[in-house]
Amino acid sequence: MNKPINDQSLDTLFREARSQNAWKDEPVGETLVQAIYDLMRWGPTSANCSPARFVFLTSKTAKERLKPFLLENNVDKVMRAPVCAIIAHDLEFFEKIPQLFPHNPEAKDWFSGNEELARTTAFRNGSLQGAYFMIAARALGLDCGPMSGFDNEGVDQEFFRGGTIKSNFLCSIGYGDPTGVFDRSPRLSFDEACQVL
Ligand SMILES: Cc1cc2nc3c(=O)[nH]c(=O)nc-3n(C[C@H](O)[C@H](O)[C@H](O)COP(=O)(O)O)c2cc1C
């Protein structure tokens, strides 16, 4: 049985968490980055396929490699963040299914001969894992700055050599500088977004 978390934790994860545009000058060490991964990897994916792959850019040199592919308004947000993660997925994730889904290793064959299904599955589950990543980072007291304003193909060439790993979105992590945040935008109400049948 799952236990509900308390109200303060719900604020941390959702109600008070904001997408950050500016960062305090506080480092995020590798131990914390590993702790985010160790939490997020438990989030569910179909057939436990776990297609997400992450590249953590922590040095100025590493972030300089990303810079040419960023939309102009994202450059400072990345360069000033302690860490920027490239959240990607492996289109050949199914090679690891025998390891990840040991009670049914043949599940690999669902995807290995079906490029369209593999692509959809990698994107769907990789995106979910990107969301788990943000929730895990917030749970550990960090802030996130997700971004899709960049040249995916350029990033794939630079960081993944045009192989089977494809970038999805970027997410800076660190401790947000609240002066960089604009007023919270509204969200759709339950009635606008949901049906109960
Ligand atoms: C997948 C994704 C891509 C985004 N891309 C950008 C971006 O390229 N540049 C940017 O400044 N903000 C970007 N954002 C931030 C959104 O505008 C922000 O999350 C949204 O307005 C909600 O803001 P809040 O979390 O502070 O309420 C992105 C967010 C997500 C989840």
C-alpha cells in the first residue's frame, strides 16, 4: 500500500515548484546528480524498457558544446546553471529488454523488427522518465529549468554522433534565483481538462 506524502511535500513537488530561468551561484555535486537518477529510475515504463539516457553537462567546456544549438533566449539559462541535463532516449532500448524484463526476454522482439513502434515507445517512455527526473530533482530540494528550444539534430550529432540515442529536451538543475521567475501562469481547471465517465 502506498502512503500519501504530506502537504509540504506536495508544495515542494507541485504547488510551489516553478520552472527556473536564473540560478543561484550554488553548485550541484555529482553525488546529488546520482541521487536524482537513483530515484527517477524507479518510475514505470512499458515492459520496463527504460529508454531514457542522460548526459549531465557540468563544466563550462561541456556547456560550450551545447551553446551553438540553443535558442538565443535559452543561452544564459543553460550557461549559468550548475548542471544542464540532456534528456535523451535510445531508439535501440530493446537490446536491454532481456536484462530489464527477465521474466519475458522475448519482449525484445516486439520492438526489434518494428522501427515505428520502437520510436514511439522510446519517445513516450523517455518523456515520462524526463518527468520522473524533474519530480525526483524537486524531491531532493533542487529546482528545474526544462527547455525544448534547441536544435535536436545538432545536439544529437555533437553528443551522440548521430547514433541511436536521440535528444528529447534539456533540463537545467540547481537552486533557482526567484528573481528570474515571472508570475505563475494559470492551469486548466479539472472541468476544462477532464471527463469522468
Ligand atoms: C518540455 C518543456 C520545454 C520547455 N521549453 C522551454 C524553453 O525552451 N525555454 C524556456 O524559457 N522555457 C521552456 N519551458 C518552460 C515552460 O514555459 C514552463 O515550464 C511553463 O511556462 C510553466 O511554468 P511554471 O513551471 O513556472 O509554472 C519548457 C518546459 C517544458 C516542460
